[in-house]
Amino acid sequence: MSDISDFKDLKIWQKGMDIAEKCYFLTKLFPKDELYGMVQQIRRSAASIPANIAEGYGRRTTPEYMRFLNITQGSINELETHIILSQRVGLSKEADIEPIIFLLREESRMIIALIKKLQQ
């Protein structure tokens, strides 16, 4: 971890930002009447992924960092659920959500691996 000087150097944070960005672009296509419904839910859970990674890293203790990584896992699951639901109710297309779900699963694997490493 010597090449990491702050949270922005973390690959999991960078991927989290990519996911959030893709979710913002996805929800721009949703109808205006979803602005305070599904749009807000997706954007909030997407933004919480890199935000919790950054906050946990900033705590500077391993137990606190792991706690925030676990919270991030919850946000990943929440976001995947909202995205799948958006497709099921016709707000998005499967082709639009597949790349985001792929990134979410990659992110999840990376976070689980980091948690296991921190537990050692």
C-alpha cells in the first residue's frame, strides 16, 4: 500500500466513482416523475459506495475501515436491487444496466478480498 497516499489512489474508490457516474447517466434517461423516486434511490446508493470507502479510509484504524467497507457492501447490494427493479418496471433496458451490474460485482469481489486481507 506504499503507493497509496490518499483514498483517491484506491482502486475500489476509483471503481466506485465509475459506478456512480454510470448511474447518474443512466438515471438522466428516466422520466421526470421518477426524480424523487427511483432516480434519487439509485443516485444516493451509488454515491454512497465511493463515499463510504473514502470515509472508512479516513478513519485510519483497521476496524473502522472494515466497518465502512461492510457498509459499502450493503450499498452495492442496495444499488443492484434498485437497478434491477428499474429494469423490471420498464425505466431502463437490460443492455443499459448490464455494464453497471458487472462493475458492481467486480467491486464487491474487490471489497470482500480487501476485508479478508485486513482481517489477517
